[in-house]
Amino acid sequence: MANWQERTKSALRKVGAFAFKHHLPLGLLFAVLLGALWPTPGVAVSKIPANYICVILIFLLSGLKLKTDDVKEALKSWKGIVYGIFSILFLTSVVSLELIKLMSSQFGRLDIATVDANGSANSSDVLASCTANTSEETPPLGPREFSTGLQVFFAMPCTVSSGVVMVTQLNGNYALALLLTVVCNLVGIGTVPGLLNWLAEFDASVKLDAAKLLLKLVLTLLIPLLVGKALRFIPKVVETVDKYRVSMKVAGNVFLIILPWIKISVTSDKGSFDCIQPLAFLALFGISLGLHALLLAFNSLASLILRLEAPVRKAVVILCSQKTLAVALSVLSFFPASLGDQGLMAIPCIIAHLVQIVADAVLISGWLGYDRRQELKQADTEASGQPYRGDAMELQLINEEEEEEEDQPEDEDDPEI
């Protein structure tokens, strides 16, 4: 009985640890399901300016946690800095947006959201459009909001925090990753509106006011971020932030989860999901994975051509291939209703974010395995002076370890036996 209780507690601890480690992607999935299946709470919250409050708090917390002490160490990697900033803010966005527009024109899209005289989406027109279009007529890419959402996501700068964490796990250049994150997210607030206005393909009758969008981003993103960073000059604030860093990270992610929950709840309440075929969601997964893989390959090739050192190359490949969900959802919050349903636009942003997290986790695992094999190769060569014997050497080491374990007496108290 006691053994069963211990195993149950151990299993619950593992489940809790997994849920805490992956609380952001799990929370985003929960927000999507909750908003789609039970929209009433989200619709009620949408009556207050919750979007603005969440965005301001997200970037205020980001500023409080922002450490720039190690940034000066990255200045030695000038090639990585120049290419990284150029790729994050311009190159990858241009390539991605042009490919998305090309796919949209090839496969078509369904304009399900219409706008009334007041500039707001009309739910009755949405439902009428759903019934007017059969499943055979629905294009693979779904409503035009899906295409818009993808364009917004891939026009963003690099991730705010997860990219730096992944570079650290990969034994990459942490200082360079931090510098690229800080510079590109600060500068990106100013470049994203112009980039979207220049490259993004919206409805022909709709014009994005880049100046108005820039003003909103400065007020709700840049200023809170700078205020949070300025508060770090107060020693007591730094002590408090360092003490509650994990709690602040979770709080920031909760605010980020609330944004799509509100949008999707409002969208579900209008019935906009009723006419979307499952194939459209599968297409989003495929397109997001394909674009992310393309960016990884493109940046890997560029880093090899530039002959960047291994730690610098790791930072450049990861940071230049990722896009930030927080800024994407913030930008969507400030879009006029004439551009379409914000809840539908949020869906591809969330899917693309989840895809890049999973894909990069697999990449990091494989990259670390490659590094380990290279270390074994170098150690074997230095020890014997003979060419590396490859996998046979690793297999021999594994067999010797297994034989040593078999020769040792078993521990009766080992819980795994």
C-alpha cells in the first residue's frame, strides 16, 4: 500500500513538473478550447479594456526582468550581430510574407468576415457566408484572417525570452542571444507597422494606418518595457525581481494566455468557427512547420557562409528563425475591425508559436547529440592518434558500462527494480 502511494505521489510530481515546465503551450491550448467551447466568460471580460491591460503588464514585467549586463560581451561577435539584426527585422520577414502571399494566391482563401457600416464584423453575415459556401468550395487555407494572422506572426521580431533560454540549453553564445533579443524587440516596435503596411496583403478596401499602429505600440509596449528596465536601477526592485523571477515569468505568461482567450471567445460567440473545415487547421500546421524549417535552413546556411563560430552560429540560427507571439498578439489587438476577426487571426499565431517550440526542442536535442559525437571523435583521436572509429567506439563504451553494471550487486531498495 505504501509503495503504491509513493508511486502515485511520484507520478503526480512528474505530471506537475511537466505542466509547470510547459505551462505556456498548455495554457494556450486550454485558452483556445475554453474560448471556442464556452465563450461566455471571455465575452464578458472583453467588455473591459483587458487587452490593453494585459499587453502593458506583459511588457512591464519583461522590462523588470530584462538583464543587459552581459550584452557588452556580445560586441566581439560583430558579424553575428549585423547578420542577426538584418535577418530578424527584415530578411526572414520579407521571405516569409512573400511565400505566404504566394500560397494564398495559389490555394485561395474564404472571406467569411464582413464589415457593417460601423466598421465591425457582422455575425449574421458571417453565418450567412458559412451556409452559402459548401465544404467543397472552402479553400485549404481557410478564411482570409488565417492568412493575415500568419503574415502578422512572421513579420515579428525574435522571441522575447524562449530564444535566449534555448540558446543557453544549446551551449550557444548567451550574450549575443540577449543582445539580439533586446535590440530587435526594441527596434521592431518601430519597424513592424511599416513592414506590415509595405508587405502584408490585406483586403483591397482596407488600409492599415501604420502611424496609428506605431503610436499604440510605443504607448503599450515600448514605454512599459523601458519603465520596467528603468526600475531595475533601484536596488530594492532588483532584489525583489530576482526573488520572485519565476512567479513573474508565470504571471507574464498568464497575461499572454488571456489575450487569445478573449479574442477566440468573442469569435466563437459570433459563430465564426462554424464554417472552417479541419483541413484549414492542418494546412496551418503544415505551412507553419514548412516556413520555420525553411528559416532554420536559410539561417544555418548563412552562418556557415559567414564562418561564424559554433556558439555564435547557434545563437544566430535559433534567434533568427523564431518569431515572438507576445508582440504578434499585441499588434492584433490594435487592428481595426475592418481587417477581420481578431480571434481568427490569433489562431495561426498560436499554432505557429507551438510549432516553432516543438520543432526547436527537437533540433536542440539533435544538435546536442551531434556535439557529443564530435567530442567523442576528438577525444578518441587525441588519445590514440588514430582516425575516429565512429559508432563502433560508442557501442564499445556502452557495452563496457553495461558489463560493469551487471557485475555490481543489486540494490534491493532501488524503487525502479
